[in-house]
Amino acid sequence: MPTCLEALRGQTFHDFRAVVVDNGSTDDSVPFLRSDYPEVEVLRLPKNVFFSGAVNEGIRQSESPLIALLNNDTEAEPLWLEELVRALDEHPEAGMAASKMLLFDRRDVLNSAGDFYGADGIPGNRGVWERDEGQYDAQTLVFGACAGAALYRRSMLDDIGLFDEDFVGYCEDVDLSFRAQLGGYRCVFAPKARVYHRLSATGGGRTASYLCGRNFIGVIVKDMPGSLIGKHWCKLLATQVGYALHSLWHARELAARARLRGQLAGLAQMPKMLEKRRSIQASRRVRDEYIESILSR
């Protein structure tokens, strides 16, 4: 956290409030913040409501027209916030801006150059594990933004809703990006908004495997237009079956068993996701052809 907050002190863009949402911590995080970073506002929650719940509460407590999210396991370059704001200024059609995220301990290796989403129902990070050699240095429109370092218009969030707290974490940002695209909002990738990320410093492991297994299914059920499910159902089904078989083959591994449990939980929560789907699909503003055009093959 000190690395993250020191980087915020060094931002070239100064017109912002820094708010740390304390997710029910039981260590000395809050006294540390109040003594060493008095300029930071602390929103203390009585219990851990996980990523989606904590982020949503922070957004609700803010009145800013732009909302930047930044994980505590990151270090942002000085131009980070300035470049995100610039990207949205230059793209009024965009409701969100994605950062260029690189590995904290291998700073020439990409973590994300914006998100993509596949016709097989699998999301991913553009450029992940690639050496950063300028291949993602162009400002461009992408499917979505990793919420670990992103900027959102409040007007968009007021329109499409906040992060789905039923997702808890992992893919909650993919779901929000999909809902944004359905609502007619674009996402712009800002290559000069650079952030270094300590992978899974505050997450990962079996929990991540379980939630990804569950939430991949949730995004499909909530957000994928019906005509595209009909067109790509073979890919969608084959991918899920493939994941299940892989998990069974590696059943001795905790992460594999967690992913399989997640898939079963995803099937169990389909009625709830279908209920949400009705309002999402009824209010969308773009044609199926547009959504298909932004899906990766």
C-alpha cells in the first residue's frame, strides 16, 4: 500500500480525491494510513465485502464525474491519471479508459493492454506475458478495462449500474465492460497510462479458480445476446466441457477442484443470472452485429 499511495502523491494530475476503502481489515492498516497518509480519505467497512462490494461503496461515497480504480498492489507512473483523463476527453463516446499494466518485478512484460472477450465466452488481457516492445503503444478502442487500474465516467455507471456484487471478484469488470458495450459505451486503451502490478498480491489461488469457473458462466448468461449464443453455442459448450475435463484430469490439484466447483456453482446460479439478463438485454442500445464485431475469435 505505501508504494501505491506514494505513486499517487507523484501524479502530474492533481485534481482528485484519494479514497482507500478498508475492507474490514484487522491489522494496523487504518492507523498507518491516518498517520502516514493524512491526505487520504479512509472509508472503513465493518466487514470484508470483497472487491465488488468495496469498490461499489467507494463509488457511492464519491460525487466525482470520473471514478478511477486502482488496486493497492500497484505502482502508477506519474502520468497515469493524466493520460486516462486525456483519453476520455479525446473519446467522448467512451465510458471507460484502460491502463497499460505491466508486471511489477519484470517491468518490460505486459499484464494487460486492455481486456478482450472471446466468442467462446472466455475473457482475457491483451498482450499478457508479452514483452512490451511498443506493439501496444497506439491509443485504440478495446472491449473493456481491467478494474485494477481504470477510469470510469460516473454518467455511465449511473446508467448501466455498478459492479455486480454477486460476482464477488474476478470477471466483475468483464461483466461491467460487457454491460457498457451493450449500453453503447466504448472503452479506450490509454497506452501512456502505465501501471506496474504485483500479480495476485491481494488475491489469487483457489478462490480465483473458483470464482473464474463460476463467473465465466455468469457473464455468458447475463450478457451474451441470444443470437450470438445460438451462433457460437458449440464453442461456448466445448470450452466449458474442456475446462471440466481438465479439472477432472487434475483433480488432485486444489485449484482444479476449485474451478470445477465454480462451474457447478455457475450452473446453480443461472436462474438468478437469467433474471438479471432480462433487464440488461431489454435496455441495450446496440445491434448484435456490433457485439459480434468486438468479440475475439
